[in-house]
Amino acid sequence: MSITKSYFFSTLLIFFFPLSLAINLVNFFWMDIVFVLMTFAAIAVSEKTWPKIQSTFGLKSKLLLCLFGAYFLSGILGYVLYSPMQANELTKIGNLRWIWGFFACFSAGYLLAKRKIQFNWYFSALVLVLIFIIAKQLDETSGTLISREHRIQGLYSNPNYFAMAVALVWATMLPFAIYNQNNKSRIGAALVLFFAGVILIATYTRTSWIAMLAAVSVALIYSKNKKAFAISAFVIGVFSLAILLNWFDLKDRILYSFNIQTNNSQGERFAVWNAAWHLFLDHPTFGVGFEYAAKLFREYYVKLGQSTSYVPGHTHNQFFDVLTGAGIVGLAGFLGAFISGLVFFHKKFKSATEVIEKQLSLGAILCIVAFFGCSFTETPIIQQGPRNYILIILGFSYGYLSGKDKKQLSSE
């Protein structure tokens, strides 16, 4: 490869992670193109033998592939067994190709580590995007940033989906602020935390608040240093004071969570979960196919004697969504994949010898924690915006840390 091409590819690898985080907030559809381009680039520079391609794209982990296979194949089998298999179902099966984004991101991290390219991430693009989103909100609301009547949603179509995406970024940035690599990198991460934190409050999305607090708690347990304590104390202190004094109606928003009347969102969620649970009991092994359950909710409402006025497009709970769509087999694969990821990143964090390894491994752990925090009342996996961050953060981190694996390097 020529020096010019080598320099271009090295630059691509260096900026893949921070730019991907920024691009996904601007337009998450663009990430499909990024994944495709990264795949072609990785194939072009890797050696054209199947073992080398397997290493480049993370296809050597039999456990992970089996877990992914259980999740996806169970949901597809649910379609075959229980749905009429119309054209739109076939389209949804084809849409499951999104999982390749994970392996594309893996290749970017893996090749960056293998080539031992020196880099420093300042996250400037992400900071600018967050500032732009805040400025856009101020312009559209005549100077009002935090208001229940004007929930911020950035460039997304829904404030809840936007909040989940920002929560995953916020959690991932915590270790970059906690651990020193250089002043610019730390300042960039701190600015992301600040602006993303303000945005998360302005979304008025309770699940994202839970995700933030869960991520801070786990970060504190892992790092146990002064910066972690300072960030934790600041976040928890601001939230506690805001709730106590009911700043921006935050206390009212939280108290609303305990109102489970049938004519509000809380009561409707309980109705959906009840229907989803009984749907799962009727189809426990493979479910009824991804996202097909929503078409059956009205039928189950009638069976259970519930109001049929609210029929959502999803279950408002990621675990119920997997249970109804892919059954117990799919849930085992789904949870198994994330648990195996937690084990991998935990081991890498404990054995890390470089700052970047600590940042990426803990960032991936906190991303998973935030993801599960959002999963109790929403479905991050079926929303492309937040789902892309799962692919980018976990895929890239897994790839980079695998590329730094001394055993793997010696075997190759």
C-alpha cells in the first residue's frame, strides 16, 4: 500500500470512533454508509485469507457468534411459525442485517490496535454537535432550554429515542474524563459530559436519568478515584437538589412515574407489559417474530379485559420485546451476548496497562449499564439511533482490546 493510501487509512482509523459518535447524533441513517465503507476499507487492507478476515472482523469468537445466532434465528423462526410472512415481515427479516455494523466497528478498532497507531481523541466534533443541538433548541423555543412543554429531541423524531442515544454517549465518556491521557482529551470528554448532561435533563426522559445514575454508580465502584467521586457527587447532588426544589418540574416528572392510572403512559405501559407477558406464555420458545407482537396486542387486550384504546408499536420494555419476538431461546442469546461482553470488558479493565485500555473497557461496561437502564421502559435495540451506539461503542472497543491482546498477537 502506498504511503498516501496508508496515511489516509490510518487517519480514517484514528477518527472513526469520535466521528461516529458525532455523526450518529446528526443523522443516524448516515452510519449505514459508514459501516459499509469501513467494511470495504478493512477488506482492502487486510490479508485475503479467511483466518485473517475472521480476525479482522471478530468472527473467531464462537461463543459470541452462537449467542447472536440464537437471538436472531429464534426471532426469524418465530416469524415462520406464527406470522403470515407477508412482504413486510420479509423486509423486517432483511433489516436484521444491522448486526453487521457491530463487526464493521470491530474491524476499525482491531486494525487501529494492530497497526499500533498513536492517537489522542479530543471529541471536538461531538462537543460542537451537542452545542449545535442546544442552540437549535434555544432558537426554536425562544430561549427556553429546559421545559416539559418543549422536550429537547435534537435531530431525532422523538425525545425518548434521542435521550437513550445521548445517555449511552454520556456513560461512555465518563472514563475519558476520569482517566488522564492528556489535558485536551480530558477537557473534551468533560465538555461532552456537561453538555450531554444538560441535554438529558431537558429531554425529561426518566429512563435516561436512571441510566446516568447507574453509570455513575458503576464508574465509582470501578475507578475509586477522586475524579470519579467528584463527578458522582456533582451529578447526584445536582439531581437531588433539582428534585428537592422541583427545578424545571423535575420532582413532578418523577412523581408522575408512580401514577399508574389506565389513562396515562404509566398505566398504558402496565397494560402493554401484561399483554406481552401473556403473549410470551402462549409462544414461549421462539416468540412470534421480531416486532410482530404489537400486531397482536389488541387481541390480547380483549382476552384480558383491558382497554383497547392504546396499541403501541413496541412493548416499551426491551426484555419483553425479546421474549415476545424471539422467546426464551432468543432472550438467552440476547442476554448471553451482553453478559459475555461484560465479562470480556471487566477482564480487560483489570489487566489494562495503558490508559486507553481502561477508558475503552470501562466505557463499554458503562454503555451496557446505561443500555440496561434504558431497557426497562423503552426498546433501544429496535430504535436505530440508540442501537447504533451499541454497535459503535461495543464493537469498536471489543475490536481494539482484542487487537491489543498479546496472546492473539503472538499466535498470528
